[in-house]
Amino acid sequence: MESLANGDPTVDDLVFQCLERFDAEGDSAVDELCGAHPELEAVLRRRLDTLRRAGLLGMGSAAQGSMPERLGDFRLLERLGAGGMGVVYLARQESLGREVALKLIRPEQLYFAGARERFRREVETVARLQHPGIVPIYTVGEDAGVPYFAMEHVRGCTLADVLERLRGADPAKLTGADLDRAIAACTGEASGADLAPAQRGSWIDACVHVVREVADALEHAHRLGVVHRDIKPSNVMVTRAGRIMLLDFGLASSEGAGRLTRSGSHVGSLPYMSPEQLRPAPVLDRRADVYGLGVTLYELLTLDLPYEAATTPALIARILGGGPRPVRSRNSRVPWELETVCATAMELGLERRYASAAALARDLSNVLEHRPIAARRAGPLLRARRWTQRHPARAVGALFGAVVVVGGPLVYAWLQYRASERMRGVNVELTQALRDSDVERARAREHLERSIAALQLLTRVGADELASVPQASETRRRMLEAALGFWRDFAARSAGDPELLVERARAARASGQIESRLGRRAEAEAALRESVASYEAAESHRPGSVPDVELAETLQVLGRILRESGEVEDAGGATERAMEVLAGAPRAATAAGEQHQLALALFERGELERVGGRLAASEATLREALRLLEELLAADPRAAVLRFDLARTRVQLGWTLADDSRDGDAEETYASALELLEVLHADDPREPLYREWLAAALVNLGTVAVRAGRLEEADGLFADALRIDTALAADYPDVPKHREELAALYINRGMQHSRAGERERALECWMEGERLLAELVEGPSDAPEIRGRLATARLNLGGLLRDMRRTDEALGRLELARQDLAACLAANPDHPNFQTAMRYACVNHAQALFDAGRYAEAVALVLELPYSDQGREVGHAALLLARCIPELRLEPTLAGEAAELEARCARRAIEYLRLGLEKGTFAIEDLESPDFEPLRALPEFQELGR
């Protein structure tokens, strides 16, 4: 057996025997060998003790001893991990005062034939690879019979660690920031705003960037004649600073070696091995590494392997059969051109696979830089051939059918020999024409595919990649509008091609979402209805072609926009339809996505129930949504999208509880949402949705604090929210929602100042809120909800100005509030919030008219108002009417009509008082007020107190 330079062959031989027998016999094997060779006992035990204390001798032996303090010039600090042929430690090279990654050959193979040669080969291979994407080797050595080499220590984690942390998430909802958070969680660092370029955009761009960097490193190795042979996520390291490095060249070999030497064995990790490596006479060249990198890209984009099976033979059969599920069937956000790149890297045939890592890297750069790719998809004949390879029995049946169909005409042609002679020339001409037609069709298809790729890119950039870019909303809208126009044209020309219809549906959905964000609700509704119709058309042409989650999401978003437009009944119909789609969907690999979408549909249903005044139903619905989200989050606690949806559902539940006068429960719910949102915002400070809902949680907590009289606390909460909403309105001036929320904040802060008796400050806040909302109403976003908020602001202003004895100004604001609410009710006559607000506006306006001495106008306003039996304002209306009766007697303009008007006022006042007493909104002792003196003589009034 070969020994190392300072090793003793006899000692090596004894150590080899110990390692062979240790697992079965334990320490007794060591004792026996030492007894047989007492002259070598001390050396033997010292070597074995080194391995034992390092946790490298036998299974679980790490718990039996401590790590050795040093090897040669290195002091060992901690074990980092193991892979390939080695075990890696963090160590300090004391002579140079630097930390390194120290790799030792695995002890169970240390003394086996060829193990040391492979170890040396890795050292020599990596040492001559000088590339930023390959970790450099500092030095090589041996101590106590253990060979090692020292490499740069890089603080990061492998892609396998990242995938493990993201497993179960919906890849379509990940962002580049999720990569940063996963790396930070692995390394114990704090994620934050200072993101590397690969982590600033979408998840798809982050994946492409990582794989492109690995391809560049691979190309360097290939040019030096080195094939890695074990490309997989666990051999790629990523750092928060953006470094991406290829690890573990322990299985590398020279490309000139040709066929592998060990027939019947598989060197590498099976799910990532190329088909040619798995065949009986395996062939190895650089395209095997390209394949492994293609599988790695597939797994990053989908969070799933392309091929999985319960047994090794079954897995090999699937890999050799080719044809994994398309990437976009598992992640709809992946653009067409990137799916083509991934499929080309994983091609079954070497002749169609990328010829080099450089070619793959170039196409990945093309994807990132929005240029045309060089790769082309497999044509129909190749796809058919692969299908027959995967399904031989069905192919034989199809072939037999073809023989029967073709055979008949052939027999007929033989019988009609003379006729066929005459037809032969025609056939030649027809064949040539068909060939020419095939060429033209191929060219047309290529142009179509390029066009589709460009449109998918345009849709993706408009829908996702500019979402967090300030002041880009109008740009996004124009991009999506252009993309949607092309999709419409393609779909119209394609005679119902389901693929194009689905793409058209996606573009329309994205367009609807951005139109909604810009406050253009009519345009948003139209685009979303078009999206639903396109999905349905695709499904009717090819059942199963539409992802249920996508259709449900579109219906749910449509429901939200209809609700915001006041079309509550239609909104409910869209939301319920979304839930029906999810209820009928198959529960398979997308079960988590369907559960998530169901929670969002429940979120929307709960808000509809709240708006409709069904508070108990709303609470039950929202708590069910929370339960579903909490289950999903328990399975994937790092999923930012789940934490965000959980937070905003809690905010929504808080609104319902507050409407039900349960401020204590509401405050607790808001606080739990705030805790989640603060963490999300800290992880990704640029994300506008996190900022929006964080401000909303702060405002709601402040509102509860105001009602509880904790005005100083409310002031701090409102100030924090004001900073966020002001920044959002400045960053996204084309998004009306941010100015709407800023206006709402001023209104709430005005309430706080009003409660504190700070009238001037309250007036200033409410006037600023009114100004912002008036600008929105006068602009393109004249939505009923915004006009309703403007009416509320003017109601508050009118009441405050009335208290400040500024009666004329109060009357002006209250008149405007009534006009706003009349416009809202004209568009949505059954909207309960608008109805309630109108009752309050009329009563407050009537009170201001009373203050101005315009008693007849005040009475007319109250008498003409239709009241529901739930209105709390009936007591105020009754009191106002009673106070007006003696004043009407002095009104000269009424003349003979005064008595009849007084009688009507008395009857309506008593009616309101009876209703208030029945509903508990008016107390019996309130009847003692001197303001009711004009009613006391009436028998109906006297009956109220009995």
C-alpha cells in the first residue's frame, strides 16, 4: 500500500484494518491489533485518537470526544460539513493569522485503494483553476497521517441549503430578497436593505444570475480540460455579498479520459447525472456538467427536481426517458425563453444540448438582458420520437394503426398501376411543395416563438419586475397595455390555441392589477373580466390547460375591485366563484398554493361581510383564513408572502372587531399584525405593500388609542405612520391609493387632536385630508369609496367648525358632504356605509341650520330623511325636532303652515324616541331633558316613560 512521505506503511496497514473492523467490533479490534503489534501501539493509538477526537472514527463517534486542537500549522475551530471525498473544518492558520477552510480526506476512505490519489487529484485540479467562481487553495499538508489542504474560508451557504429553506413555498411568489433571507438564515447574519445585485430583482433573475456565474466558472475549468462530474446545488456556494462559487472537485477528471473506467457504477449524484453517464458504457465530456447545471436551474426555478422516483432503477429509467414536466407548468412566472434555455441544457441528446458552459452562460445573459436567445425548442418529430421511447407499447399500437391506414391506398395504387404512373409526377411536385411549405411554417413558427418570448418578457417586466420601482407605475401600465394588445391579436389569429389564450389571460390579469393600483377601476374591471374569459376559453379548448390557482386569483382580485367600486353583489359572486374553482381543483403538488389562494378568497369574503354589516360572519370567515395561513406558515416559516398575508388578514380582522365595538380585541389583533409587518419591512424596506400595511396597522392602533383616551400614545403611532405614508406618496405619485391613505391618516390624526381639545390642530389635519381627497376625486380616480372618504372628512370639518361657532363655514362643508354622499348613493344605492353616512350628514347639517336660525330648513331636512331601524342618530334627530317646535311658531314665513309642521315634528320626534328606546340607543332618563318640553303634554310622549 502506498504511504505518505512521512508515513509508515505498517502503521497505515494497521489503521486500514482498524477502520475495516471498527464499525462491527469497536474498540476490541483496536486492542487486538495493538496487542499483536506492541512496538507500534503508541503510534497506532495516537493516529486513531486523532480521528476519534475529530469525530471521524465510526458512526456517532463525534459525541465521544472533543475535536483535536490542531493539525500542523492549523488550529481547528469548528466542523463546517462534509461532502465528496472530504470533511471540512473552520481553522486558523496561526503562522499567517488567517481563518481558512481546512479539508481532510474522509477517514472511512483514507486508506482505501485510490483514495489518496483522488485527494491529491482534487488538490492539483483546484490549484490550477484560477477563477473568482472557484475557491482558491492556499496550502497542502499532512499531519498524524491525515492529508489536508487549506482553502479560502467563505461565509455563505450552499444552494442546497437555500432550497431546503424555501421548500414548500410557491416559487412564483418568491423574490430575489428571499434568496438574501435564506442565506442570512443559514449563516446567522441579519438580512437587510443592502442587497447584492442578484438579490435585488425577481426570484427568476436571481436564479439566472447564480447559474450564469457557475457556468462561467465551469467554462474556465473546461478550458483547462477539467470536467467536474458532480454539479448540483450542494456544490454551489452563495454569499450575501453576491459571491457565487463552485465547490468540491473531488470527482473531477480529465476530459480526455473519455469513457469512465468503472463500468456499472455511477460517480456523482443520481438526480443531477446526465443520461449518457447512466448508460452501460458511459461517456463523459463537458456536456455532462452542462446537464447538471440545467437540472440545478430547473430546481431553483421550480423548487422541485425534474425527475423523482421511489427506487434507483425507476429514477434512472425516467432520466433516460427524458421529457420532464415543463418548468412553466410548475412556475408560471418563468418566461418562455428561460424555459427553453433550461430545457436545452437538459436535452437528452448530446447533439441538441448546449455544447459548452459558455454557450449556456451566453443565453442566460441574453435572458437577463432581454435579448433573443440562441436555443431552440425540440420540433414535433423529435418530440414524437421521444414519446415513442417513453411509451413503446402505445407507440406500437399507433404504428399498427398507421400501417392499416396507409396499406389500403398502397394496395389500391398497385391495382391501379397505370393511373399511379400518371400521378407520380403530380406526387413529386406535391412533395416538393409540401417541403417548401414545411420550411415556411418552420420559419413562421420561429418568428412566432421569438415574438411570444418578447411578449412574455414585456408582460413579466410590467407585472413584476418594476413593481417596487418608485414612479414606474404608469410605465408598467403602458407596457402591459402594449403586451395585452399583442396577446389579443395572437389569440385571435391562433384559432383558440390554449397556450396563447392563457398568456393573454395572464397579461390581462397583470394589466387589471396595475390599472387598479392607478385608481382606474373601470379599466381594471374590464381587464380582469377579459382575463377570466380568456382562461375559460383556454379551458374549453383544452381541459386542464388552466392552472386553477391562477383563475381563482383572478376572480378574487376582480371581487376586490368590484367591492371597492361599491358593486357588492357582483363582488360577492366573483369571490364565491373563486372558492368554487379551488374546491373543485385536484389536491396534488399545488395543494399548498390552492390553500393559500383559498385563504385570500376568504379574506375578500370577510371584508364583504364586514362592509355589509355582518360582523359575526366576517369574524368567522377571517379566522378561518388565519387558520389556513398559519398552517401553511408552520410548514414554511420563512415564506415572506405567507407572513405578509397573515399580517394583513389580522389587520382586516381588527377592522371587523373594531366595528363590533370590541376595541380591546381589535387592539390585540392589530398589535400582532404590526409585529409581523415590522419584521417584513426590516427585511425588505423598499417593498411598497409592506410599507402600506405597516402604516395601516399603526393608524388603526392609533385610532383605538384615541378612543381609549391614550392620546400621547396615539400621537406617536400616527407620527410613525405619517412618515411612511408621506414617503410612499412621494415615491409613487401616480398611485392614488398612497395619497388616499395619507388623507385618511390626517383625518384620524385630526380626531386625536379633537379629543385632546386641540381644535386648531384638528382643523389643520382635517383640512389637509380634505385637500388630498378632493384632488383625487377631481382626478382620474373618482371612485365612490374615495368620494365617501371625502364626505367623511367634510363631516368632521363641519362638526368642528360648528363647535368653533364658524357656522357659515360649517354649513358649506356639510352641504358638500351631502352632495358627495348623494353621488355615492346614486352609483351604489344599497351601500350600507354610504346610507349610514348620509343619515349622519343630514342630521349634522340640520343642526348647523338650527344654529344659523334657519329652522324650517332644518326641519325639512330631517323630515325628508329615510331612516333605518338601526340608526344611532335617531336620538339626535328627535332632540333637534323638539328644539325646533317653539322656534317654528315664531317663523313669520310659515304663517298658517306652522301648526301642521309642528304636529309633524312632534309625531316624527316621538317615533324616533320610541325606536331609540327599543334599540337601546336612547336611555329613558334622557326623556327628562328640558329640550323635550314641547312634547310633554302629548299622550304619546307620556306613554314612552311607562
